[in-house]
Amino acid sequence: MSIFAKSKIADVVILLPCIHEIIYCFNHFVMKLKLLLPFLICLFIAAVFISGCKDKPAPLIPSGPGFNAPKVDSTLQATLITDSSVESGGSVSSDGGSPLTETGVCYDTIIKPTINSKKLVSGNLLGTFSINVTGLKPATTYFLKAYAKNAAGITYGNRISFTTLP
């Protein structure tokens, strides 16, 4: 036997544990993959559904030149004031030529409430509306305004203030 042949046999003997380890790791990977396969399939299906979902186009609401923000005539005076609620509302006389999308009241303890403050939506109709504001803190001064919203913008009524009962 030549030295060259002995060298090849020694190399194969040295490599056998490495080959065994590679086969063991591959089998372990395949077993883990089998456990993950249902999850991966669900993930793929979810990705297909999510990527296929498209928002419905927004309905065409007249806006632009010739259309104005709505007209809020007034905010109704606060009535039926308790320690945690008040009755108020507003009067909307014009939609500005574009359908109303929202009417209601906004309120807060800051002097200039907006719809980004706390708000209650009463609907989207012209005319006078009344709304019961609840969840107020006792003995606290609040500021409240009626508002109306359409595609052209938001209009606020006059600001009123009231203090809840102790």
C-alpha cells in the first residue's frame, strides 16, 4: 500500500464524524421545518390576503370651488348641568353645498376646544341638534362648541362655558 492510499483512508476516517454531524444537523433542520411548515403556510396565506386587500375608493363628495364649509349658527346654552353631565347642542343652517359628514359638540377644560379635543357626534343633518355630554368631572369648568364638518372644512359655533356641580 502506498503512502498516498494511507493518506486518503486517514482523511476519510477523520471526516466520518464531520459527515455524521452534518447529516444529524440536516435531519434536525428538516424536523424543525416540518413543525414550522403549517405556520409558514398560514403566514404565506395571510400575506397574500393582506397584499390583495385594497381600500374601497372614497365616495365622490362635492368639494372645491363653489363649495364652502358648513354654517353653524350657534351653540346651544348648557342646560341640565349635573356633577358629571350637561345637555347642549347646536344649530347648523347650511351644508355649504357639500353634504355634511359630521355634526356634534367638542369640549374640554382648555378655553379653545376643537374636534381634536373631546367630541360627541350627533349625526350629519342640518338643523338644531341636542346632545347629552357625560363622563365629566365634578366642580370643573368646561368649554364647549357646536361644530359641523363637510368635505370643504369644519366650522365651529360660538364657545360657551359651564361648571359641573360639586
